[in-house]
Amino acid sequence: MSNELDGFRAERVVLSAGPINYREAGEGSAIVFVHGALMNGKLWEETASALAAGHRCIVPEWPLGSHTEAMAPNADLSPRGLASLVSEFVATLDLDDVTIVGNDSGGAISQILVTEFPERIGRLVLTNCDCFEKFPPAQFKAMTVAARFPIVYGAMIQPMRLASMRRSSLGYGDLTEKDLDDELMRGFAEPSLTDGDIRRDGRRFVAAMDTKYTMAAAAKFPQVKIPVLLAWGTADPFFTVGDAQRIAELIPDCTLVEIPGAGTFTAFDKPLEIAREVEKFLAGSRSPVSGA
């Protein structure tokens, strides 16, 4: 993958919690992408590039441990705090009828967003993500516990300096069906390894991950008024198609599309398939925000 999003311009906005760097390209209806913990906007590189031909695609670096500028020391980086930050970002850019596309723990943030801060949000797309009792999945709960203690968390992530650890099941190894380039994975890990303030930001979010947030969002799914697409990889060992089916049963206007051969990081495994499903969804959905 390239180091930059081709055709995308770099932008920066300062919000109440601190600076958010983002890249954007295209014109038309706005799509805002939300990645998860210890990730950055490179997750969406190919998908966003494909969609930018007909939409305004905005790919932020959220303060989840792989970002480049730290937040204010007192920033609320709980899951609800992040959802509020996404809402503030959308409002600051004066976007309306926005389509949110979320993945992994960013999908949990997106669920909180549409159930707690629905203003300006016209559609939601969830790829494989935390939901219900899985925030985080059982395999990652040890990291959530470690994150409550800065020294322990720092020690826990130090092995990510090694390529073998980044490729292992304790790193990014089980999150995709295809092999990820090590330079890409190193780029996800290095900000938290080399910058104490970045590590602090990511640690605060990970420490606050709790099923109380996803269960509270799920309780409000029946009141979600916007169209929702679930573009769900079928090869995910953490977030199964059964999880997606549970979401689809609760949200009134919800479409589930299975993406064969894709794991948790669906947009790495099947980026163009995700783009095609999002394009079809946008073409066929009617948002109550716009009344289109």
C-alpha cells in the first residue's frame, strides 16, 4: 500500500479535545470513516479511494493509539467521549446527511454515535465490529485490564516492536485473511511505542472499553431511524455473522450483506467489495435527514 492516499489532501481541525488530522477527496455526499483502536485511516485507503469518485470521502486519524498528534491531557477518550468527538468533527466541518462507516472498535463508537448523537448522521455502515457482549472480545480483555495501569500497558505493547509479534495472534495476525505488509503494521504500532502522549490517548480508550456501552447502544437500536448497512466478513473469528444478524434483527431499516473471505479488517481483505456495497447502499437508501 502507498504511504499516502492518492488524490487525497491532508487537512487538520482542532476540536475541544485536541487536533484531528484527516485526509479527504471527492465531492458530493459526505462519507466519514471510523477505524478502531491501534489503527489509523490506512484501513480505509482502497475503499475510500474507490468511493471518492462520486462522494466526499473523509478519512480521519482518531485518537486511538496510532494517531500523529496527541489530544489534550484532560480529553474524554472513553467510547462515549470518542462518539461525541466524531459528532463534533462532523459539526465543525458543517457536514449534513453524513454516512458513517465504522470497523472494529470504531464500529462500537459508531453505534454509540447514532444512538446518542444522531444529529447530522444520515446513514450508517458497519463492517465487522465490536457489539453486544463483545467490547472487546474475550481474546482481548487482558489488554483492557492492562490498560488501567499505564506501566503495565506500556510493557504489554513493547513486544509490538517485533515483526513476529505484530504478525502473531497477539498482534494483527488474526484480524485479516490476507497477510498485511509489515511496514503497514509497524505504522500502526509505532506511535504508541515511541510517543508517551499518544500511548496515553490509546490506553485511555482501551481501558474504558466495556460492554455497558455496546449493550446500551443495542437497547436503542429499535429507535434508529436511519438506513443501516452491515457489510460483514464471513471469515472473522471474533465478530461472527451471527453478531451481525442480531444487529439486523433490532434495527428497523437494516440490510445485511455477507462478504466471503473477509476477516475483522474487512476493508483490507475486500476493499473494493466494501466500496461496491456502500455505493449500492447509498444509491438505494433514503435518509430521513435529507428526505432524499
